Amino acid sequence: MVATIAEQPFTVANIPVSSWSFAIRIWLATILAWFVCFWLQLEAPTTPALTVGILAEPTRRQALDKAGFRLLANVVGLTASIAIAGLFSQARD
């Protein structure tokens, strides 16, 4: 079976364009994170780059889903910490 041109994705250097756009987005996010890190004069300039690499998702929908779950986890953690602090006395009896 011979594949037509419409079935083959456009590639650059034998890599699909979608992969190139993902790589460029991650590279730009890393550079922006480094710029902010140096602007704020933080101690560890590699931390933002690692954070961008760990949190990167190939599609925007996956990134938004992950952000939503992280927000939900933060709310649960905040609620649990307030409940735990309220349940246990902070002063000696």
C-alpha cells in the first residue's frame, strides 16, 4: 500500500513539526525561567530549568489537566494542615 502525501506528516530533519514546536516551547520556557531566576538573584539557577523540564507536557490540554490537579492537591493540603493545626493544641497543658 502506497502512502499519499496527505497521510504523511510534515517533518523537518525527519522529526514531526509538532515535536519541534514542543521543543521550542520548552526551550523558551526554560530561558524565561532562568531570566526570572537571575533577575530575582536566587541562589540555585538550575532549579527553574529542572522545574520546567519536569512539568513539561507535550499538549496544552495535558498541561492544564496537570495544573488543575496540582491546584486541587494544594487546596486539599492547605485544608488538611489547618485542620491538623486546629485539632492539636499548640500550648502545653
